[in-house]
Amino acid sequence: MNTPPPPHTSVRRTRVAALAFALCLLMSGCSVFGAADDTADAAGGSGGGMKVTLVTHGGKGDAFWDLVRRGAEAAAAKDGVDLTYAGDADPAAQADLVRDAVRDKADGIAVTLAKPAAMRGPVAQAKTAGIPVVGLNSGIDAWRPTGLLEYFGQDESVAGRAVGDKLDGLKAEHALCVVHERGNVALEARCAGVRKTFRGDTDNLYVDGTDPDAVTATIASRLRQDSSIDEVVTNGAQFALSAVEAVRQAGSRAKVATFDLNKDLVEAVRDGDVQFAVDQQPYLQGYLAVDALWLYRTNGNVSGGGTAPVLTGPAFVTRSNVSAVARFAAAGTR
């Protein structure tokens, strides 16, 4: 038969329990019901049902945007975030996608600013609704005036100037900078940057990036018209491969270099068909954009203090170092 404890023992235990309970309430690491608190939840990678929408200006079938999306999905999986990806090359349609995210009460939105003017209204609506918005990939000169919280990408002007210097080192004399989307501020900034530092001549050539055959034909036609062109610089990996074919069709002596990278372009660099690629790391851009929104919600973090962009490039991939990124490109992350 068990003997009940003396009354004073029960009182003492009650007081100890009450004191422990009070201390528990004062401490951030304790919950009345034993559940993890917000800090523990953040450390454990749970988004707590957080919904993030990533809206880009990328069209369907563009391998570059597949890399951005994979990076975003990797961050969402790590953080326990419910991610929605949407893209449209038409600026008005992209703006509508952002408005849809606001109506759906997303907890965070990531956008590209290829056509910044089209995005000002939707971003303002998101801010009015209390939804944080970060930028990536395009619009490094526009993200702060547009009211974005953070930005992840490459300074395209810096990248363009670096390419101009590279072409000088390669003794090029006449460069053709191929723009596959007219009015895209990032592409225009790249070509302008090339022109600033390249001591030779630089011409822009505008092509229809939605039609690969037309891209090849337009570049080939220009090369036939002007045999002094000895360098073709494209603004996307798939367009570099089109340029290689155009050079062959035109019987030109021109070399090919490009901005951006994918697994097919890695092989072209390795084989010497493309001199170099400027890698802005699109996978990283997508990853950081989603992760930044999660960090802002769970811990109040703002990368760059909200005043400076987080740069993901430029990095040059050449025949001498391409093997270092080849396995990542093969896995679809570079």
C-alpha cells in the first residue's frame, strides 16, 4: 500500500512546478503544450505554410529559366515553403501574374524586372497588401526605385564591361552583340557595357529569340554582309549555339562568346566552339530569392541591408576551367 506524501511535500512540489512554469513562459524556447516555438520552427526549416510566388519574364522552353526554377524549388523544399512558379515574356502578362499572387494572398513574391515600368503598379499593390517583394535576375538599377526589399543577380553593366576587356585580350576587332528580346534592360546593359570597354567596334543585332531558326538565319545574314565581324556575343546559351551554326553557314571567321551557361553550352566550350561563357548562376538567383523571403519572415533578415544587391556573377567559364562546372551543369544546376 502506497503512503501519500506529507502535505508540505505536495505544496513544495506545486511551488516548484509553478516556478518552473513561470520561468518557461519567460523563456522563448518553451511552449505550454511542448510544441516548438517560432525560433525552433525556423531553425528546423519549416515555412509554417508560407506561400511564395516566383514570377519571371521567361518564356516556356527556355533552359535558363529551368535553372532559376530548380534553384527556387530547392530552397522551397529546404524551408518548407509552398512555391508557385509562373513566367511570361509579355510584360503586361507578367504584371497580371503578380496581381494574381497578391489576390491569392501570397506571403512573399519574387519578380524579375526586365521591363521595370510594367511592374511598378503590381509591386505597389503587393506592398499595400503587406506582402514583401524581392527581385532577381533583371533590373539591378530599378529594384530600389520600384520598392523591392532585396535583389539577387548580376550587375549586367559590370558583366558587359568585363566581356569588353576579355575581347580586347583576345585581339578581337569587331563584335556583334546579339539581343534576343528588344527592350530588355538587362540585355541592353550588357551590350552597352561591352561597347564601353571594348576598343574595337561593337554593333547590336536584334533577333526574334522565340524562333531559333530565325536567330541562326539573321546572324548568318549579317555575317555574310560584313566580313569584318570577328566576334559574335550572344545573350543566352542557346543563342550561342545558334551563332555557332550561323558562323558555319556563313563561312565566317568569327568566334563566338556568350552570356549565360547550360549543359549544352558546357560541351561547346569544352570543344572550343564557344570561346567563353559568362555565368550569372541562375540556379543561385532562384534559390536566394525564395530563401530570402523565408528568412525575412522567420528571422527579419534583409540581405544587403535593403540598399545593396547580392551579386551572383559574373564568372567566366572557359576551356581551361569548364570541367569544374561540368558535373553541376549535367545535373541541371549550372
